[in-house]
Amino acid sequence: MDLLLKTNGFFISKKEDRFRVELEKDGKIIKTDIPATKIERIILSNNGTITTGAISLAIENNIPIIFLKWEEPTGMIWHCRIGKTAKTRRSQLKFSESINGIRFASNWIKQKMGNQLNYLKDLKKNHNHKGDFDTVIKNINNYIMELTQYTNNIDDKLPHREIKDTIIGIEGIASKYYFEGINHALPKNYKFKERSRRPARDKFNALLNYGYGMLYPMVEKCLIVAGLDPYVGFIHADNYNKTTLVYDVIEMYRAHIDRGVVNFINSKKVKGSHFNILENGISLSDDGKGEFAPYIKDIVFGKEFYFKNKKYLLPDFIQKECYEIAKSIRGKIL
């Protein structure tokens, strides 16, 4: 189990072979003792205290301690000897440099494209009169098949970067068709020419970029909690100090943000005051962030998804899938 503490003023100490957790509730201090053998990770957010005795107990039992600020990971403590986290990261590094690792991660791209396809089919039900959804859906289907055929028949003599770039290229063409389909479902004032980032060139992309920005730290946290190194990716190009694994894994969840943005626009919640006009683009204003962020947290992060026949909110669902990714990677190497 994970020991997750988000309450201000928590106090964690050591009591023999157990962690003693003290929390204030209704003016009273509630004490709970948890055996170290039952804890896999300790995740700490907000202001609290953990004693050196408790830290030592965690180290002795190979329990990583992860620190969060505003839901973003800021640091970690774990034992220097080879434990599950170290084994996972060593396996990840080795697997990421193999053809099988590229094939493994290409499934995340295929899942992204499948999610895009499903969303366009949903949009078609209510917006089919606004554009040619059938052609867009057909084209994306073709590129899913092309990607599947390519990854099933990879020439392992090719440079790995060339293989990865081919995968990204196929996905990129499919995404252009996908956003063409999304454009069909948007009001005239929110249609866009193409995807744009840093800065956005239009209101749709300003909302989408901010939504993705909310998703990035969530995925990064889930990867770290699962014992994975967010800086060791499989598909996206490695750059110094870039969380390339986050860029890889987040692909599976982007369509959920896309749905939230389109719904936010089509429900007529957007106002002119939600945007700042920049010299070379558009960004969300403080008013816009104040309206849009809670909406995404409610509509997207508050949505339930099935994992092994149980329902989980999106953040917990992503965490479960990251645990599975880590388990699969360890199994591929060990």
C-alpha cells in the first residue's frame, strides 16, 4: 500500500518496526501504527514532519519517500542498495535501448490514436452535419494499421532514432486529421488552423495547452511513484533535463483533455476575459485559469475509468497503469 499524506501538520515517527502516523482531527490527535512491511511507498504533500527514525525505517525496508508540492514531485529518498525502485530503473534503462522496448512503447502511441478515433466517433453523433467525419476517421484508421504493420516488422538494423522518428511521423500525420475532425465540432469563433504551442495562436490551443499542462505533473508523479525514471523515455528524443518518459506515457491520456476543452467551449462557458492577447499569441488570463482549471478537475480528472473491473478516478487510473508499466518493464528484463 501507499502511505499518502496530504493533511497539513502530519507527524510520522518510528515505533519499533512500525510507522506511527499522527493527524489532527476535530481538535484531537489521531495516532495510527502501520507495519513497515505493509507499505510500498510514502508520499508526502503539504507541511508536516517525518523523523529521522522514520526515514531510517523506510530506508531499511526499501520504502521510497516521495515529496510533492502542488501535486508535482520535488524529490525522493530511497535506499542506495538494489531494491524494487532501483531494479525498475535499471530495467527501464536497458529496455528503453532495445527494439523490443520501442515496440512496447509504440503501444502507447496506438492507444492514443485509438482514443482519438473513439472521440471522433462520439463527436460525429452530434456534429456530423458540420463536417466530413467519415473521411477523417477512415484516414486515422489507415494510419493505425500502418503503425501496427511497421512496428510488427521493424528492421532491427536501422538506427533506433530513425525507427522512433518514423513512429512519431505516422502519429503526427494521424493527429493532423484528428484535429481537423475536432475543428468540425467547434463554433466558428474557436476554429483553428493547426496545433500551436508556446505560445498558442488561438483560443482553442490556449485552452488545450493549459489542459495538457495540468496533466503533465500528474503523469510525472504517477511514474515516479511507480518507481520509474521520468527522464528515461522510449520514443521521444532524449534531451538534457527533459522528462521524456512523461512525453511518451502522457500520449495515452491527451484525448481526455481534448474532450474537456471541446465540452468547455461548446457549453458556452468561455468568455473574452479568459484570455490575454500577447505580442505573438494568446494565453489564458487569471480569470480563464480560475474558470477552466476547476472545470477540468471536475469533468476530466473526476471521471471514472475501469481498471481490472474496478472504477477509478482518472488520477488513480493513471497510477494503476503506471504500476503495470513498471511491472511489465521489470518482467521484460529480469
